[in-house]
Amino acid sequence: MPRVLLSSPDQKAHLRLEPDPDDQWWILHHVAEPDRPAWYASFGARTAVELIAAFTDALTDPAPAADAPCDPYGALRAGRLVTVR
């Protein structure tokens, strides 16, 4: 069974994959900072990896392009893949 733990260079963000049929499979956790509270996001087994990648991409480049589509499922319908950086 795959188990993955990825950490950001500053060790403040962690992305964990732990397949569990009764729980969330993907969990992204960010530690608290002086001006921001801790937070997390979790995704189930059936969440398209393209949506998880789009979520993590938005964290590293939060300002969307002016012509960016507003439909979150647009990339899936178009058959394009979103890459994880």
C-alpha cells in the first residue's frame, strides 16, 4: 500500500497520501505562523488528481491570470492535465 509524505523546504507544509478506505486519502497540512492560523485540506479517494494539483498550484501562485477559466472542472472536461510543482 503506497504511503507518501512530502514536505515543503521550510517544513511548514506537508502533503500526505495514506490510502484508507474509511478516511481521507490526501491531507495537506500547514502549520501556524505568527500572522496566520494552522489549516488543512483533505481529499477523498475519488478526488481527481488534477483537482488536487490545481489546489496546490494555487497555493504557490495564488494570483490567477486575467484570462483564467473560472470553471474548476474545465481542465477535466478539456482533457488537459495539471502538473504538480
